[in-house]
Amino acid sequence: MTQKEQQQLGKTLWDIADNLRGAMNADDFRDYMLSFLFLRYLSFNYEESAKKELGKDYPDDTPKDVMSRLKVNTPLEIWYKENPNDIEDFEKQMRRKVHYVIEPHHLWSNITELARTQNADLLVTLENGFRYIENESFESAFQGLFSEINLNSEKLGKTSSERNKKLCTIIQKISEGIADFSADSDTLGDAYEYLIGQFAAGSGKKAGEFYTPQQISTILSEIVTLDSQDPTMGKKNKLDKVLDFACGSGSLLLNVRTRIKDNGGSIGKIFGQEKNITTYNLARMNMLLHGMKDTEFEIFHGDTLLNQWDLLNEMNPTKKIEFDAIVANPPFSLRWEPNDTLADDFRFKSYGLAPKSAADFAFLLHGFHFLGKEGTMAIILPHGVLFRGGAEEKIRTKLLKDNHIDTVIGLPSNLFYSTGIPVCILVLKKCKKQDDVLFINASERYEKGKRQNALREGDGDEPNDIQDIIDTYKYRPENIERYARRVSMEEIEKNGYNLNISRYVSTSLDEIKIDLNKVNEKLVDINKSINEATEKHNQFLKDLNLPLI
């Protein structure tokens, strides 16, 4: 499927969502819409695999009237009825090949038929299906995957009958809307991402909890997949472990995976952590919907700042897990509660605690602690981390003195749904060779939009703001006027370890120098010309007996 078709599928689904949600707010309807899209993907993938597994025994040529008499809506349900003794072996084989099982009456094809016929059992069947997928479908249970989907919510209707009817309408419209599109993971995955973006736009500031605009996601992903010591060597062949400790819907992690795989490389396992339960579920669905096996990723629900994930709590340094690439877009300037226990925490004790008013450096230090010696970390933060004093100055100074801050990238304002302020990307490494810091001031390079600004992508004759940032990071030029510069540690030290980008790379044009002597000579000449012209004009007036000027 072409990119245009993928965008069309996303738009088709968004139009359905926009028309059907009625009085329900975008956040609530998002959970229903994305869950049904997720079920459609799992079902299609499962049925296609079942066909291959059962071969000629798969009864997909059963006439509709026969299916009606048997009271079944899917070929797989017929096979289950006819082969009860083989079900256990079949499901064991399916778990081995596709890593999950879905019972026939929970498949999307059955759900859509129940919706088409306005069957009163739809709501109950959906509830049972969701619970089965959460607890039994996968070897590693996905408890709570649909915990935010309340099929008995009054937002769907006051009575069970009304709710069933509303669900029938929603599912039927979704089924009709996507019938002509492919159900492969790339297509539905892209549609899922498109919908997340659209819902994020409609959710305003709340969207900052779970969505990083794709353009910025691309920049971070490209940076961490390039060779850490020499980015000009191109992308790494393999990333063993990748982490996003504030993963939201998981789009940043998936973008890293895409960059590596599109370059012919491989990725070991993806790790994400998310505090918000709704967003945590979105991330898990997003991984599966993009064709990832449940063994290829691990998403943890918990507070990153308190480090509630056992995986990241290994006290023995020799057993500490480390990551080849770390990306993150944590909440900006989040208030938190630093205490004596956290002061002794292995993540912070060498640097000190971030202030109560802004946890930005706490997030950064959390990720940096787990960065591998040959890894790259790229994190989005508010500009304040570059110049604020106090505890943040102390942390920033140590990171600079230890030569861990590689690049500072300033982005334009109003790129995010969650905030209009300009933000920066900090790139950190433990294997850094250069003893300078690269500053990229991209704050003036963007396309202005009505509600939001955007980085240009090089369509037609327009500049490619995204590629310019990536190339500048990659080739690390000495100086690009009004855009980028490598700054020595001596200069940064003289500036009190202040990283305010405009100190080092100003986008303002130099004032034109004015030679006052030349200006004065010109004014004298102009005055002389005026006097001569006046005298000549007065002579004409005198000849005509008119008053002089």
C-alpha cells in the first residue's frame, strides 16, 4: 500500500470517529476506536495464519446458508465444532507461530457480523473477547490491556440495549470504512499512528502525555541509530536494547525500530515505561499492531522517577542492564518530591537532585544511568535546563565537565500539542571523543501553521528542516552562519557552563555599520542641491511676477 493510501485509511477512520463520537469527548472515543482497530488487526493476522496452518482443512468455502444453519459467522468456528479433539494441539501450534490465540467467536469477522445483524449478544461477546485477549491469548498475559474500555458506560447509552445498538453502529461503520484497505501491520499500524495524532490534536495539552509529533520523533530516531563515536559512518547494524522511559503511545520506540530495519539492520528488544494507565495500554496495542511479537518488547506501567521497575533496580553494577539507544519526551518541568532516599539513589547521587519545581534533569539522569558505553541518548526538554541556576546548574556543569553532552539542538516554538514553548533536544554519550559541544539553532527554520508550526520536509522546492538537523548532527561542521557551531569547553566554561543556544549561535542579522562622516557629506550635498534648485525656481517666479518661495 502506498503512503497516500495509508494516509487515506487514516483519514477515513478519523472521519468515522469524528462523525460517530457525538457528545463523547475525543479521549474517551479514542479508546474505543483504537481498540476495535487493534482487534481487527489481531483477528486478520490470526485467521490468515490459521488458513496456512490448517491448509485444505480450513473450511473457508462454506456457503453462507450452511454457516447460517450452523449458527456460526467464521470458517474457523466451523473447524472448532468439527474437530474438538484437535483444538488443543492447533492452539499450541498457533501460540508457537503467531504467539497468541483468539477464539473464533471473538474474531473481528464474527463481531462485525453481530454488528451488521444488530445482534443483542454483541456487547457481551465483546466484553468476553477483550477479557480473553488480556488474560489468555498470549503466553505473557496482557492484564488490563482494555481496562480503559468501559462497554457499559452511559456515554454509549443509558440502557444495555442502547449501548449494544451504539456499538453495532460504530463497529459496522469501522468495518465498512476499512473493508477496501489492507489489514497488514504496516497499513493498520500507520493508520493507528495517524489516529493517535488526530486525537492528540483534539486533546490539546493532555496530548503531551502520550504523543511526540512524528517529525521530531524522526529526528531523535535518526540520531540514536547513527554510529555513536562517528555518525558519518552511518547507521548501526544492530541495536540490542532500546529504551524510552516515558514512552507514551510508543511511537518513538517504533520509529527507532523502523529506522534500523529500513536500513537492513536488526533490533533485539524494545523496552518502554509509562505511568499513565491509558497511555500504557495504547503503547502495548501499538507494539502488537505494528507486527511485533510479545517476546520482542516489554512495556512497564510505573513511575519512572521512583524507579518502580525491578528490571532497572539491579544494585550490582556488573548486572546492571544497559541500552544501546535511549529516546525520551518526558513531561516538561514536572513538579516532583525529591527526598533523602532519592538523594542516595544510584541514578542521582553523583550529580545531586533536580529541584522540586522541575524534574527535567531527574528524567535525564534516570535515562543516562542506563545508557551503554557505546550508546546514544536523545531527550526532549524545555530550554530552561540549558541555563537555569541552582541544582540544575550543578548537574549541567558535571555533565559538561565529564564530557557527556554531545549536542544541543534548539527547535522552533509551537511544534507540540502540549505546549507552545520552544524546546530543545539534548544528545548525550558516554563514549564521546570530541571535547566540544555542537550547537544547532533551528528555531527559525519551520513552516508557520494556523494552530501549529511544522518542520518542512523538502516537498517540492521547500527546504528540508528535518534533514538539515540530522545532517548537521551527522557531519558536525565547525560553523554554519546563524545555524550551527562547535563550541569549545573553554568557551562554555567562560560562560559559566550556561548552554543558552543564542549565546553561541545567534540567528539575528548583524547590524549594518554606518559611516557618519559619509552620511554627513551626503546630507551637505543634498542641502546644496536643494538650495540651487530653490534659487533657479525663484528666478522663474520673479520673471512671472509671482511671490518667491
